[in-house]
Amino acid sequence: MTNGGFQRTGLEWLSSLPACLLLLAVVLFSTSSDIHNQMLRGGEQLWSGYYKLRMDMAQPECNPNRDIDAAVADELAKAPPADDPMAALLGAHEKDPEDVRRAIERSVRECQSDHASFALSQDQLTPGVKAYRAVELFVADMIAFGLSAQRYILVILVMLCAVTATLTRHHIAMRAMETRLDYTVSYTLQTIANAMLLGSSAVFRQSSLGSSTAISAEELLLHNFWIVGFACLTLASFYRLFRVPGNLAPGGRLGQAFLAVPLYTVMCLISGTYFGLIGHSSGIGIYLGKMMELSDMFLNVGLYVWAGMMLKQTRLATLVFNVFRPWRMPPEMLAVVAVLVAAVPTAYTGASGIFVIAAGAVIYSELRAAGARRHLALAATAMSGSLGVVLRPCLLVVVIAYLNREVTTDELFGWGIWVFILTATMFGLVAMTVNRQGKFDLAPTAQALPASLKALRPLLPYALVMVGVVLLYRIALDVTMDEFSAPRLLPVIMLSILVYEHFSLKRRHARTSDEVPHQGLEGSVRNATNDTTAEIGALLLLLGLSVSIGGVIERSHIMEAFPQAFDSAWSAMLLMVVILVILGMIMDAFGAVILVTATVATIAYASGIHPIHFWMVTLVAFELGYLSPPVALNHLLTRQVVGEAEVLAAQQEGGTFYQRYERIIMPLIAMGISLVLVAFVPLLFYAT
């Protein structure tokens, strides 16, 4: 068992615990709208006309017992004499007594109706209604506060996690820091980049204050949050620069040292230098501010990472592999099964990189335990997050539909199933033919099937927990599990699974004398949040700077060098494929989607490429880009979760050229063939 919750480290108190509370607040605020909708429905069912009872009705000031005859006489007395020359000049006419009486009678009836409604509302406003109304209005206020606080929560979460990633050396780079020179170069450039971010944000704030349009207090507070956050980030990298760890090797080579610089730093230096040269120092701050326009999307990314890290703390992945272990599959076949099974959680964790971070270490270790070569295990781990990005309810597809009115989520997910079948088939063929290095000799069915079915039994409680949470939301809150509700349901599901594991293993320990190794519920959530904090900082900062790089591409008018429409859809598609793969190499998925929507997509549409076809090609091209050198983001994430030692050991293995670079070549062959088929085969049916 781990230490109690009050024995956290200083970093956990200052970083992971606040991050956990912020993520819980996001789940609470997003769920409160569902609770509020159900409370409104429940109130209307319990008390007819509850919608009118939500607010206190003001007592009517009119007199319901007004003397109509006296009122008519008073009104007629106010009329000017018939021979009044001024009245004739102004066009005033003598009032008709009947018209006056009808008007007064109508106003009295309306007054009596208002008094009757007021009396009825007072009768209906029982203590029960008042108590229910107080709770319902509190939830409504919480929703309003949550919506207004989203942007502030995102800024605090990004900055808090970015500082943590800096202090723990967790930013994503081409290679890990191994020598003192690596460390010095990396943190020197990080400090310069962070100071650049701080300066850009300060300039952006000053220019906003000096603009003709008045800036609101909320916007000013948001500027201040960015400035304070980047100041802390700069101080953290500066502090780390002079706190050199003692386990680093002396010396080093400058060329390799530059590869240890985090990707976000490289992007910041490029975009900051460009914006500075064109006299637009606030450029990075402006494009980072654009994150606020999609704050709910980026918060969902954080929730997906958190859910993925909690998945990592469970026994689910190991139990799933136990189902296939009795068949004694050859390593290549087991790699295919692992990638196919991983497609479903990939779809539910939002993007390929998130799943590689969450479950990559388990997939790699299980494949190695089954006898897979290091290169094969590394290739499967890198690809484990690639096939599921086209399946429901992947957040990336939701973002595409949100930014592009030409497509819907139903259309994209509908065609995504066929793309998934194609990419899975290609990966299976490559793994079982090109990669195959052993005999295809499965265990006998009579022996393997009973053992496999027996291994399914421990998974049943997990399935029941998942179904139970989904049904609870469906019955109690009328919320179905889809691409819109998944971000807030998944953390609840994973927390429920951790609770189940905590009590089930505790009971198992009580029944047996053997010590059951388990860190407990608090330890599992704490470790998951520790990992989440660093990963959110690395991912969201990288994503934000990807948006900034997109701004450089947009402002440099590079896309204007290309025709804005092609006469041939085939020529346009060839160019699209090249551009999209390159963007996948250098940008994060969400930032790349924003850029593609603003630039490349319009050229594709104008050239006769169908929008759904274009975005299917985009998703596959991005995944190929994430697997392609020189950056190969999914391989970098694999290296991060598997460990530098395993990757170095793989690089030292001998064999043919293909065997030495199998982890890179195998995914490229599978996804490359898939991209060519997805891009050009549909053109045979609709392109002229």
C-alpha cells in the first residue's frame, strides 16, 4: 500500500492535486447541465407550471376592484372641450364613452387575471417547491459559473501542467537528455522560448489595452493569467538550467544535444522569430489566445488524458491479453490483435498520441512477454493508437465536424468504419507476410478455447461496472454514451473501475494469506493524476504552439503559392496527400485540423474533392505523418513510455536492413498503402 494522502510530495501538493481538482471541476460543471435539465423536467412533473414558479412573481400594482363607472367618468372628464381651438389644432377628438368603457373593462379583466395568477402562484409556492427551487437555481448558477470559468480553468491547467512537465523533464523531444550538454542546450533554449512566450503575452496585453475597443475585466484577467503562467514557466526552466542532475553522462555532441530540445520549444523559437521579424511580437500570444475559443475541446483533451492514465493504473490491459495468451499466437499475430483491440479505447481517448501514452507501456511489455522482437513490439506500440481515430466517438472527428459545416459526425464515423477495416487489413497483411519470421502454429482449439473463455470471467465485473455507469447516466440524466458525452463519462467510468479494483482486491487479500500487491484507490488516482499532469503539460503546450506554427504558415501566405483550385481532382489529391502528411509530421493533430480547415480544405473542395473523402484522407495522412521521420510523434511517445533503454537495445540488434529498422518501416508500409487506397480509389467513382 502507498502512503496516505497527507504524505504527498511537495510537487504533488502544488501540481497534481490542484490539477485533479480542476479536472473534477470540469466533469462536475459539464455534468451539472444534465442534472439541471432533469431537475427542470422533474419539477414540471411534480408541480404543473413549475417553470413559472422558478422565479418570484411580483405582486400586481393595479386595482382589481376598480369602479368602472367612476373610471369612465374620470377619463371623459380629462377630454378637452369640443370647442377648444388648441385641441382641434392638435387633432384631438372627443372620446367615445363606449370605447372608453370597453378599454377600462379590458384593463380590469387583465388586472384580475394577474392577481389570480399571483394568488395561485403563492398557493403553489409550498415549502417543498421553495426547497426544490433553491437547489435547482443553485445548479443553474453553477452551470453559468462553469461556462464562464472554462477559459480560466484551461489557462491554469495548461500553465500548471507545463511547469510540472518542465520541472520533471517530461516535455516531448526527439531524444531524451543523456549528457550534460544535452541538458544545458535543452534548458537554455527552453528558457529563451519561455521568455519569448512571456514577452509576446505581455505585448499582446498592452496592445489590447491600447486598442480602440474597450477590453472587458474578464479578458484582462485572462491576459494576466497567461503572463503569470509564462513567468512561472520561465522561472521553472531557468531554475532547472542550474540544477543539473548528477546521473547525466559528462560531455556530449552538439548535434545530438539539439535533438533533446522539446518540440514545443522548437516551434516557439520558429514562430516567435518569424513574428518578431515581421514586427508582430504579439503573434504567439494571439494564437495561444485562440485556444480559448475552443476551450471546451482542449479541456476534453485533458479529460481524455486523465481517463487514459487511470486506465493505465487498472488491470484491464493485462486481463485482455490473458484472453489471447492460451492460443500461443506467433508474435506477429499477437501484434495485430493488440493493435485491433487498441482501436476501441483509442477512439474513446480522443487521439492516437493519448492512447500510446496511456497504454503503450502495457502493450509493449505484453508483446515482449509473448516473445515479440523489440522492433515488432515498438512498431505495434506506436501503431496502437493509429487505427481507432476514425471510429466513434473520437474527439478529433468531432472537432472536424465542428469546424466544417460541409460534414457531420455521422457521415465521418459512417465512412470511418470502412477506413478502419482497410487500415486494419493492411496492417494484418504486412505483419503476417512481410514481418513474419516464425511458424504459424496456434494452440489446439480444444485446449485454447476453454482457457480463453475462463480468462474472460475476470473481465465480466469490469464490463458490468462500465454498463452500470452508462445506464445510470442514461436513466438518471437521459445522457447516452456518444462523442459528445464521452469526455465526461470516461473519467467517471475509470474512477468506478478503480473503486471496484480497490474493494475486490481488498476482499481477495482478506480471504487469502497471500499479500496482494495493490496501491489502493488513493494511490491509483494519485499516480494517474501525477502522470496526467506532466502529459497534459507536454501535449497541450505542444498543441498550442502547433496552432502558432499554423499561424506562421497562414501569415506567410505559403498556401497562396499553390493554385486555389485544380482542374483535375487527381492532381489536387496528390498535392493534398503530400501537404497533409508533412503537416502530420510537424504538427499536433488538433492544431493541424484547425490549420487545414482554414487553408487546404477550401482548395480541395474547389477542386472537386468530396468533403467526406477529403477528411478521411486527412485522418489517414495525419496518422502516417505521426509515424514518419524526422519527427514521428507516435514513436517519440512510444520511446517516452517504454523507456530509452529499450529503444537503444532495439537499435543495437542486428539482422537485415528491414529487421534493423522494422519499427519504422512496418507502420510506414501499412499506413502508406492504406493512404494511397483511401486517397485515390474513391476518385475512380466520382472524379471526372
